[in-house]
Amino acid sequence: MPELPEVETVRRGLAPVLEGARIVRADIRRANLRWPFPPNMAARLQGARVIALRRRSKYLLGDLDTGESLLIHLGMSGRILIATAGAAHVPPGKHDHVVLDLMGGARITYNDPRRFGAMDLMPTEAAPTHRLLAGLGPEPLGNGLNTPYLADKLAGRRTSIKAALLDQRIIAGLGNIYVCEALYRAGIAPQRAAGSLSAAEVDTLVPLIRRVLDEAISAGGSSLRDYRQADGNLGYFQHAFRVYGREGEACVTPGCAGIIQRIVQSGRSTFYCPRCQS
DNA sequence: CTTACGGCCTGTACGC
DNA sequence: TGCGTACAGGCCGTAA
């Protein structure tokens, strides 16, 4: 589930439940996800009130009134399930690794079959220098991403533009899907060397990255209600993808007779239209 | 320094 | 029905 729009969608769904709420019980059901949980995690969460739920790149940060922040990453397969106050609480399932009970009766469950996700605790003021956050590039929806910045970062790079946009040190939060979608909209072939983009192409690309993410967040918002209905099965916006997962299908650009291709770049699938993108 | 790749885990879809 | 293979939205450590 997790690229930036999905994480932001989770944040927006979770914030009304979590912000202002006190954690009355933390059930840590295994010792680790991708890495070991921090020492005494349950005790450090129990009794804490959540002041704010923020997002940085694909990470969620819950600021607690204890002075610490809870960092959550969803990895490839992480989900957060919300059972609102009054809902019947079913026993935790196989991949329910962390369960937080809130004062008032709501329950937050972190579920992650592949366990590529992560959780950690740190002093709130130390969050920006946390090892997972320190090296991240600017937020793509913030002012830090602009044409001069991106042009500078891409200059001289021989790696593909696809790989460069996936590099979290250049832009934080883009993943495989939205890189494919943004390059398609910009008409830029994913195999192009990052440093070969013209200033005009970078100037085209930057607002399209933002637009794809904005549209995805808007679409994600519409499925929030389903998300809260507990079983976590989200359709999300596959229907909005123009190239991702569409290998062999006709290009949706009017008048284009192209067929969407799938290639593998640095071990990841790339989808693109060989006629529209050059 | 940049770039490429293996590995982490489990689940699912598909071909035989 | 069962088995093997490929693949999946991320990211780190290592090596060249």
C-alpha cells in the first residue's frame, strides 16, 4: 500500500482517531518487524497521549506527550486497521503485530504480512536526525521540490530517470507506481539517463509529479470509509493508473496507437508507452 | 563518489 | 490438487 499518497491517506484517516487520544494499552505481539522494536516499547507507549500525527515521506510520526515520537513505516504490505469505539474487537490475527487500545474504546492495529515495515521511538526533537529520516530529500508536495533543485540533482547522473526519481535522497516519498505515472504524463522515457533531461523537461516533470500525487491523495480519501470498515481491503485507485499494471493495453492518450510495455529496471517493473514517452 | 544487486519476508497468481 | 516459479506499492548493506 505504501507510497506517499497511501501513507498520507492513512494519516488522514488515523489522525481524527489518534490525535488527542491516550493509549491505555499497547500489545506488542512480536519482538521486531524489519528491525527489533525499541526497548520497552509497550511501556513507553502505555499511558501516552498522542498530540499530533505527522507524515514525512512514507513515514508516519506520532508525537506523544511523553516527549517521544512513534515512527511507523508500512513497508510493502503494512496496513493500519481502525476499530472505532463501540466496535466489537475481534482477536488479533496472524499478522497483527501491534495493537493499541485507546481511552474511550477505539483500537488501532498494525498488520504487516511481509514485515518489511518498521517502528521506532525517539525524542520528538531528534526525529529529523533519526537514521531513517536524516537522508531524505524534500517533500514532493512542498516548496523544496522545484525545477532548479531537481535539475541540479539530476545533472551529471548516468542512472536512469526512473531510478533517480525512486531515490529517496532526491525526492522523498515517490515509489514505483507514481514514478511510472509521472514520467508517462511528462512524456519522458524511463530509460533516459537522468542527466540527459533538458531544462524544459525537468520543468514539465516537476508539476506533473505534484499533480499525480495530489490526484492520488484525493482518490485515496474517497476510499477512507472502506478502510475504516475494518477488514482493510482497499481498492484504492488502480482505475486511475494510466500505465502502471497495464502491460499490453492500449495507451490512453487520445490518438496514440501505442501499447503499454513492461520492462525491468534495477529489479523493479517499469510501465511506459514507447510512443508517448521519448 | 555513483551505481547495481542481493536480501529481507509472506502471499498470491499462474503454468504445468 | 499439488508443485514450482515469478512477482509484489520499500529500503538497506555491500561491492564494484
